[in-house]
Amino acid sequence: MPFVEIRRLKKSFRNVVAADIDQLSMEEGEFVSLLGPSGCGKTTTLRCIAGSLEPDSGSIFVKGREITHMPIHKRRLGLVFQDYALFPHMTLFDNVAYGLRYQNRTKSEIRKKVTESLELVGLAGFEDRYPHQLSGGQQQRVAFARSVVYEPDVLLLDEPLSNLDFKLRKAMRFELKRMQRQLKITTLFVTHDQQEALSLSDRVVVMNEGRVEQVGTPNDIYENPLSVFVADFIGSTNIIKGVAASCDSDRGVCTVRLSSSSALPIPFREPINVGEEVSFIIKPEKIDLRKTRKLDTDIHAKISGASYLGSAFNYEVDLGNLRLEVLDSQTDYKKRYEIGDSVLIALSPDGIKILRR
Amino acid sequence: MNTGLRNYLKRHLYLLLLTPPLMVLTIFLLVPLGILLQYSFIAYTPGQAMKSGFTLANYARFMTDSYYLTGLLITLLTGLVVVTITLLFAYPVAYLYAKTRFKYRGILLIMLLSPFYTNIIIKIFGWMVILGRQGMVNKLLVQYQLLDRPFEFLYSYIGVMVIMVYVHVPMMALLLIGPIQNIKDSLIESARICGSTTLGVIRNIVLPLSIPGILSGSIIVYTSVIAAFIIPLLVGGDWGKRFISVMMYTHMSVTQNWAFASTIAMILIVTSLTVIVVTSRIVKSMKVGVLISEKFAR
């Protein structure tokens, strides 16, 4: 049996299904993210595990114990909120010690554990401060320390990074991963930020409308989205819908009709049936821009938008019937394209993911 | 209009906005208080109209007569007792409304608000029917042989306390709901998940964090209790006459000694303000009060 298992979990609010999860499991020490837009059911799922919501049906097991209807304080979980939820009337020491006081521990044991925990989050010596004397990032660390100090079975993180500014958020991402690795604690992380999910997790669970859309490693999710929703949510901007009109399997190119008047030659690996409705996901970083024709599958286009990102160029190219986003990693500023330039774009089969509808 | 003048007006616009309330307060509160203050220094001669003059005799009479001093003490102590009992009843109700998934919150709110639509006299007569010699409470107690004969609840301290608490519980509960609601749910949930039972959460989190609300609610109820005179007058019997507010009323309308009544009023204002200031200082000097008010002040 897996360390954490959710079976046929269902929760509705006034006949609207908020979460409907058939099966979801976590191994011991694993870092799993629930990723999705707001209202996708990720927070509902987390709250059912935490116990602040009662599921309509289904069961949740942690470490072999069923916790579905267990009182919250007996579940042996840790939870970090978006707003940190530090107790404003207690010192950091008392905040972190809070959970330990409910376990039969001696005073010296509590002192030792709190000190260790504050050291882990880099706030040793701050024991006597109050939460309002700390910055947002520091409060975040205290909240983490408070949730792990009493060694819960599972740590739940409810969008803990989203109240921090961009730079701090990036730094905390590394911190969080380091601390989780060090403690080897099983962690469930809820977020709407695909970068956070991809960079932190061992596995990502993409959710949509209460259901699980796809489960996989970050790389798997990014490279092989199984649905247009996942591709879109993970950040692919070039999603083209069309019908395969004719396929030349020798050249490996299919002509795809986008509308009654326009078509686009698309290279493919897996065979596509003529007449099949398909969606193509073309990764912006896998489109090549060039000035002279190399392959006969190269397509004429015009630069319709250009922005300099420092480490790369971001272009929008106009193919006449559709626009594609291109990420060009060549950083030579002199070789950049300007709006209005005519270019050729090369689509490679590696950079194209075909989804059947 | 030149810019200087416009800026001047902009900066002092608040004065314009403050004028109406300040005028109301001045005309209906400060001026009458001033008149009372002046009256309290006038010598009183029975059967004669009030004259101007200055004497400290009224204050001396109050300070040297143990009858008035114990009256003051009884009034202030009653205030503290009523506030304490009221808190014990009102806090759970407010908590129930503010922080639980209690199904009938709407009905609860109506129940809390409805007493305010009834005049105090009606409420007192209602309690007279319930607590009287032939009232429901006495009949039940006698019927189940808990008492040999009806107990005199009315015209005693007990009657005054019961009605005072009854009148102030809804007020206190309504005053507490806001502050308790302001305590973030995530704090409660965090404490629960750390291992606290519901009772532990109330003791360690909710109660300490609602101290500012408890303090302000208590001050309002306390002020209302020590100023109430209809309740002790109607159901207090001999006890009721010991309440400072009733003494004031008697001097004002029975013996027509407005000067001494004014003196009592002045002394009551000063002592109750002192009690309020001292209590809030004490509560604020306890760490929790300071921290929370600091946090709110930010």
C-alpha cells in the first residue's frame, strides 16, 4: 500500500462537483504537486486531507491509517498556509513549540527540537521575536518550521509561496526543496504556478474541474501533455487545431486544414489518419527561424512581434493564417529580427506534440 | 481661486465634516454636563429655587456619608459582577455565531437583535411575571418540592442581577461577534492540525486574541449597567435604593435637590471613567493586549 492514498474522493458544494478524484497516491518522502487553475479542486482536495472539509464519499489513507473522518488533531499532518497563519500573540519559540506541546515531551526536548527547527530554516536566535517583527519570507520559514517540528506523517503546503515577491519566491523555491530533501518528509504542494510545480516536484498532478487530468514527472508533463488543457496550462502557447487533409508518409509531412481556406504542412512521427481532428502543440523554443531556405518544408512567415528577454528573444511570427510564438535562444543582439522581417520557420517533429480529439 | 487658498481648504476639509457631530456633542452633551457641574457647586435650600454660588458642601456631604459611599461601591461592584456574568453567557453565543458551522446562525442573530425592539419597561414586567411570587419559576420550584414556599426573587439583589444580565447579554454578544470573526480561520486550522482540540484552540488562540474585543464590549456594558436606574428602581426593592443611579433619580425628582443630584452625577462620571481607564491599562499591560493592538495599529 502506498504511503498516502486517496480513493474515489468526492466533494460537492451545492451540487457543483469541487473534487472528484478516482485514485491518487504518494510514496514515502515524495514531493507531489497538485497543479491547476483556481476552482480546479486542488485546494478542496487538500482541505479534505487536512480535515477542514468533510468529503461526501471516498477514503483517504495515510501510513496505513484511514483518516477520512478522523478529528483534525489526530491526523498527524503539517500544514503551511498561504498567509502563514502564525499566532500573533506568541513568540517564535511558542509558535514553533505549539505542536510539540501536544506530544508528551519534556521541556528540554521541546527546547532542543525548536532550536533545531529554527536552525533548519535559518532563523536561529529569533526565538523571542514576535511574528509581526518579521518579514514575509521569515514568517514563511517560521510557518514551515512550525509544521515540520513535530514530525508529521505528511506536510501539506497550500500555495505557500504566492504571497512573496518574485525574487524571494525563487529563492524560497530552492530553500523549500532543500529543507524537504533534508527532512525526507512526504509533501503535498498545492499551487497554480506551473513553474513552482515543475521545479519542486517529484511528480505533478494536473487538475481541472475537480478531476485529475494527468499525473507524471515534471519532464513528462512538460514534454508529453496528454490533453490540450494540460498543454495550455503548462505554458504552451502554440496550440493549433485542425483536420488532417492529406499525409505524405515518405516525407513525414501532413497537410492540416486549419479552416476552409488555409492549410499548414506539419511534420509528424506517429501516423495520422486523413480526416482526423487533431491538435498540435508546438513548443516555442523548438521552432527554428532562418533567413535562407534549408528544407522544402520550411514555411514563409513575417515577424509581427519581437521582444528582448535578455537571455533570449521572444518573437511572434505571422504565417498569414495563424500566429505562432517563437523563443529564439540566440543572444547576439546584432543578429536579431525586427518587426516586418521576412523569415522562414522550420518545424521539427521533435517539437510537435499531436493530440487527438 | 488661487492655489494657496484651495490647498488650505483641502487640508482643512475635515473641519467642515467634523462640524455637525461636534455641534451635536457640544449642545447636547458638553453644555448639559457643564450645567450639571455648575449645579453641583450650588448650596441647596429646601423649598427655594436654585441660586448661583459656590460651595463644596455637596461633595463633602457625599464623601463623609457612608450611605452614599457604600451606594457608590455597590453600584461599581454590581457593574463588575454583571459584566463578568454577561461575558460568561455572551462569549459562547458570539463564538457559536462567529466561528462555527452552526446551522441556525440566522435565527440566532434574530434572537440576539429582537430584545432591542422591546422597551426596557416591557422586558422588566415580563421578568416580573416570570420571577414573581406566583410566577413560573416559583410555581415549578414549589411543585417539584425544591422549595417549601415561593422565594422572593423580585425586590431583591437577585432580581436586579437577573434582569441586568438578561438585558446585556445580547448587547455583549453582538459586540463580541465582530472581534471573534476577525480572528483568521487559518490560525484556528493551524492550531488544530498541530494537535489542538477545539477546546485547546479556544483557550490558546481564540480567547487570547479576542481580549481587545472583550475589553471594549465590557466597557460599554459596564457603562450601561452603572447608569441603569429603571431596573433597580422597579425590581430592586430596598436593595435598589442603594444604587447610585436611583439615589440620583430620587434627589432629582422626589426631593428636588438638583444640586446634590448633580454632585452624585459628577462623582459617578469620574469614578466610572477611572475604573474604565485603570482596567484597560491593566489589560493592555498584559502582553497579549499590547501585541494585538500594535498589530492592528500597523
